Amino acid sequence: MPVTVSYDSDGKLSLSGLQCDCPCEHHQLDMDIYVGRGLIGRVPELIRRRGLGDHCVLVADDNTYRVAGADVEKALVKNGFSVSPCVIHRQGDMLPDDGACGEVLLSITRDTQFLIAVGSGSVTDTTRINAERTGLKFVSVGTAPSMDGYISAVAPLLHRGVKIQRPAKCPDIVICDLDVLATAPMEMIASGVGDVLGKYIAKADWQIGNIINGEPYCPVCAGLTANAVNALVEHVDEIAAKTEKGMRILIEALLLAGVTIGIIDNTRAVASIEHNIAQYWEMILVQQGVRPPMHGASVGVATLLVWPLYERFAREDLTALDLESIKARRMSREARERWMVRAFGEEGGRLIMRENPGDFLSWEEQERRIHAAQTHMEQIREVIAQLPPLATVERVMRTLNADMTPQQENIPQDLLCLSMWCGKDYRTRYTLLKTIDECGLLPAYLQAYPCDFA
Ligand SMILES: [Zn+2]
Ligand SMILES: [Zn+2]
């Protein structure tokens, strides 16, 4: 049965057809999701329905407080809630760093019963980690359809300048007012679209992980995100015009990505190599004190960068591989350690290696994977053939005036080259770039991205 999305008269989203007998453990989602017009004034009522209590800390930054936070606060106070505002003031962009997380923590008192984040990525993640650590209930009011992290059990954060991911709390209630979303600047909307377009690659990599390593694959979750990204591609003009329908399609795609994270308790359906590359840019630029491009905008550009590698691999003849030569060219464990430290820094590189101990393969395992790729090449080709033509994705991004190249995003050439080589090493999660590397083909595929170490 295909998954269907519907809304009741309150704008509450429900899903049917989630029954699945895949090997992934499925979790029941216990969360109220509202999408509709005029919802800001109804926030108090929607919170009362779930009985989260009366005392809250409202988290926003200067911008999101102005756009919606002040109105949410007013509505809550009028309806008898006690609200402690935690508006995080910054000169430039607010980041989900130690300082911001600390400000939220210190705004929480023993009376606090729930946290309410009014904002997009940074505000929501900063609040989410605090909800996780304090065990408080958590409401997310979205202000921009700019990223897919509203419903997420993971918070990307900046800890001592290093980008980290931490398990964090999924909101109990998510409220997305379409009128508020439509006020978001086009740059943020394009970023949301970029984030969704990356799902094509995420799905392909998940299927390839299933083929090569027998990784558990959930067709329901993959189907949810695939339908959402296809709808987005089809209705890009509505999105560009910020119509009610366009905003709904975009936020739905972003929320459903999160729903899959809730169902299988990981981000497999929504993030793969394109996210690794984008996150790498962000991490290094932040370390250098440079303002990184928006998350989804980078994901969109990284998606365009890796796409041709997939198309090329589909034309590859793996029967011609010379295993002895691949074995001879393998990186030793010591060389790999040096490479990880070079790519991710002393602290970051060692942390990634600690958290992904299986990432240095024995030759036996590498050989097994090569044979698996050779044996199942036809299946891998079918997976890649499901991708739409690259021109379709490019057209979508052009319609929204999105960044198309790393140069437009001011990614320095050396950072770009390094990211193309090390994106696959960010975590164990299997991606076609790992297949290409394990088959000894990476230098040929990344010729346009010279890197002195590789
Ligand atoms: Zn994302
Ligand atoms: Zn499943």
C-alpha cells in the first residue's frame, strides 16, 4: 500500500500505509505535526491539546523573534502561559554553538515544563539538544522552509569550533504556518529545495549499501522521501512563486524527510555523501572564521557535483578491474590515519576514526565488496537509472536562482578538492564514492579535483 499524506481540518498531518516488513526496526511516531495558514495564533491551543504544561522557555534569534517569535509569545501569554523568552542576540548569523546552547540552558529553571523553538535550523537544533539533556518537552515552530531538520533526532552542533552531531530530541509538536514560511527570503527557500534534491543521492546510496553490504533498507521510508522530492521537482514554479501550494509541497518534503528519521531512528533516507561534502565545507569555513553558505544550498551544489560520478559509474566495466593492482595501491592503516588527520584535523580526524572503527577495511573485506559490486553491477545500474536526468535537477535549481557551483558559494578550490576526496570518510555510511574508492577508481573519477595527498 502506498504511503498517503493527509490533513484534518486543524491542519494536523497524518500518514497511512506505513506498514512495512523490512528488516529495519520501525518506531511509532508520537508527534503532532501541523501545516497550514494562520497557525501562529493557534499555537497555545495546539500546545494545550497535548498538555505540555504552562511554563516554557521560548527560544529565538533576533530575526525569528521579529518574524514570528514575538507573536507566539504574545499569544501564549494571553492564554495564560508563563513564557521566559531566550532571544539569542548575535552580530551576524546565530550558530548552534557552545555559547548559544549555554544561553538556552541557563534560561531554563526548575519551573520550566517545555521548550519552544521559533526559528529554522540553528534555533531548532540549539533548543533540541537542551530538550534532550533536560528531558523537557519540546515544541518547534518553523519560520523558513530552509532545511529538513525540524523533525530530527540528531542535532548538528558546533563544539569548540568543530562540527559535531549529537542524538537529540524530536519535537513533541511541530507547527509550520504557511503564511510565515512564505515570508522567508528566496535564498532560504532555495536552500530548502537544495536539501530535498540531495535525497535522490541519499536514496541511491542506501540502495547501493543494501546491494553491496546487505544493509537493511526500508522501501517505505525511501518511498516517502522519493515521492516528496518528485512532487517538489514537478511543482517548482509554485515554490518559486511562494504560493500556498508551493510552500506546502516544500515544507512537506522537508518534514517527511524528518519523519523517516523518526521511523527508523537514523538519517539514512535523507543524507549521504552530498551531506558529508556540504558539512565538510561548513566545518572548515567555520574553523577559518568564514560565514558558510546555507546548509541546503551547499547540499544542492554538492548534489550537482557528485551526480556525474554516479552517471559515469553506471557505464563502468567492473570485469576489467585488476585486483592485484588495487591491492598494491591500498592505503596502509598508518597512511589512512595521517590522511584523516590531514582532512579533518587532529581532533576531528581522531574523533571520526574513534566513532567509525570499521572504516579501515581489511583486504579480505575490500575484495569481498569488489566482488559484490562486480556480481551486482546490473542492479547498481538500475539504481542509478532511477535518478532523473541531471538537467532536471539543474532546471529546478535555476528556477529558484539557487547557487549552482562551489565558486558561487565562495568555496576555495583547495577546500573543494579535499572535500571531494574526504567526503566518503566522514562516516561509515556506505556511498557509491566508497564503492568507487574500494574498486581503486577514485583517482580517475576525481581527476578534476587534484589533491596532493591522494
Ligand atoms: Zn540536510
Ligand atoms: Zn521499513
